[in-house]
Amino acid sequence: MKKIYVSSRDLSSIGYDTNNCVLEVEFLSGDIYQYFNVPYRIFAELTKSNLDGTLFHNWISRSYKYKKLPQTLY
């Protein structure tokens, strides 16, 4: 998955798997989460905006199922 590095208080990078509609988010803490069934348009909007935590939390974390990746995977 190709990652895009972002300028944010909370996030380090985002990536998107178009085949599976999975949004991957890396936080500045180093934690990585995958969010499932996220439409591509949401990823596209995230890449256009200045990612503030409120936008991310309102659009993604409260709306889509997710899992935290074990640190051994990254």
C-alpha cells in the first residue's frame, strides 16, 4: 500500500487499498490502524484537506470498523 505523508497534529501518513476499500492510518505515535469499507472519495478528500484531528475522527474513526495492526507487522 502506497502511503502519503501528511501534515497533521495526530497523523503521520495515510494509505488506501482500492481493491479492498481499506484506509490505513499511521499516527504520530507509530500506531497503525486499518479502517474497512471506506469509500475512495473519503480517502481523496483526506488527501486534499489539512488533516486536523476533528475531521479525521468525525469522518473515519466514528463511522467505520477498524483494527489496530500489531507492531510486529510494521
